[in-house]
Amino acid sequence: MTKRLGLPNLGLGLGLRNEHFDYILENEPAVDWFEVISENFMDSFGRPRHILKQIADKYPVVMHGVSMSIGSTDPLNFDYLKSLKTLADEVNPAWISDHLCWTGVLTTNSHDLLPLPLNDESLRHVCDRIRQIQDYLERPLVVENPSTYAAFKNSTITEWDFLRLMTEETGCGLLLDVNNVYVSSFNNDFDPVAYINGIPHDNIVQMHLAGHQHMGNYIIDTHDREVTNQVWKLFQMTYQLAPEASILLEWDGNIPPFEVYHAELMKSRKYMDPHFRGSEKEIQHADQEQVSNPLNVVPLELMNKS
Ligand SMILES: [Fe+2]
């Protein structure tokens, strides 16, 4: 198999957010590429889709979905896949990605990325569905590791081994979310470095970076702030193992002005250098990451999920 499935290194990209549509169209900022949330455009034939086509004419675009529900026991939703394929035919994405998760059952969409047990049975199930999806979309699927808050008693395979076996079985690509590795490792008490070392580096097509919220004894994957120093350091290590992967910074809550979002992305250049240590202030901060909010701000439904 060729490295990264022969897919291009797009460079440093940002998520396309409604708040930035006008800025991007007016200023054509120097961003290498944009990632779009597929569902925000699949069933929209108005202004958002019109704007997406304009942006796709100027920048490489990748389609990132949240509703494929690869891990669900429901039959694959071919109406969803048809809409996805139609959008892909229009905007010609460099690739299509979704998550190793399930989002609902009995046709109900929870609008959440839910974890699944990791064992031989779920591996067979997921691989069978990925093969069907790839056959239908006529392209490799790129699958992202989720952020998780719970593990299953009947899991018998580590997540990094599961991802490796999944790529070997299906030939799919990986979207390695470095922040998700950090969040899940803290919540589920595993070694993030063992995770990074254990995944197949040649299959990493893309990486995600994002900010999270530390709650003391667990972390929530909030995407609403700057990337933490611990995640930057994990990215620095990962980048040396997969230097041709495309990089994308996610920011989905408290979305800042475009210039702030872009400046945060540009920090990744420093951490691509394996010798960069960070400033003394950053190192000190990394050693002393504090609880940023009291526990009682966690939504009840999130507490119940974990
Ligand atoms: Fe992500």
C-alpha cells in the first residue's frame, strides 16, 4: 500500500465555519485548505452550498462527516451515503472522513459520537461496513479516532491495535486526532505515547488538533479554546512519525475571529521542529495544567455518559 493511500499533503488547514464565510470570500486568506462538516452542506441548497462551491473553486477541500455511524448495528444508511456522494461530486474533496463511533440506533440520531467496544466481533462489523462504504463512495474512507469518556468491559483490543487491524483489513486511511488521543488517554488511563507508536503511521492521511477543557479528574473535548501544551508536545512527536500528513485545527465553540483561529494554526509550524522546546512559560504551564472550571459546570447528560 502506498503511503497515505497516495493522497496529497494539503499542508495546514482550518475548519470552514459560517462565522468566517464573508471574511474568507472578501480576503482570500493564505490558508492551504479547508475542512467542511459534510452534514452542514449535504441537505442545504441555499447560500451555504453556494458559498462552499466558491471556496472549493479557490482552495482544496476535505469533507468531514459526523453521521456515518460506522459502528452502529443499524443497516448502513444509503440515503445518507447518496447525499454525501452527490456533495462530493460537486465539491471534489481530496478525501472524505468520518469517525470510529456510532451515532444512533433504530434510526434515531443521538447527534453524539458514541464509543464502541473494541473486540474481534466489533472489528469484523466495522471492517465489513467500511468496505461497503468505500465500494459505494468509490474512494478510500479516512477514519478518525474518537475522544472517549468510558471503556467497555468486553473490549479486548487496545484502540491503537484496533486502528491498525482496521486499516490492514480495509485499506482505509486514518485521521489521527492528536487531541482526542490525549483526552482519551487521560479519561481512560492509557499511555498516549504507546498509542501514537502503535498506530500505522503510513496510513495517517490527516491529523486534527483542538483545544479541550480539563475538569480535574477528566477532560472534555470541547474544541472551544487554544490547543494545550501537552497536545502540542504530543503533536510534535507524532509529526516526526507522519511528516507528510495534512494538519487541521478544529475550533467549534466560542469561535474567534478568523485571524485568531489562523494564528493558532500557525503555531503548529514551531512544533514540526523536533528540537523546539517551547518557551519557558509554555513549559512551566505544561507542567502545571490546572483545573480550568469547577466540576459542577459539566452538563448532567455528559456526566451520565461517562
Ligand atoms: Fe477531530
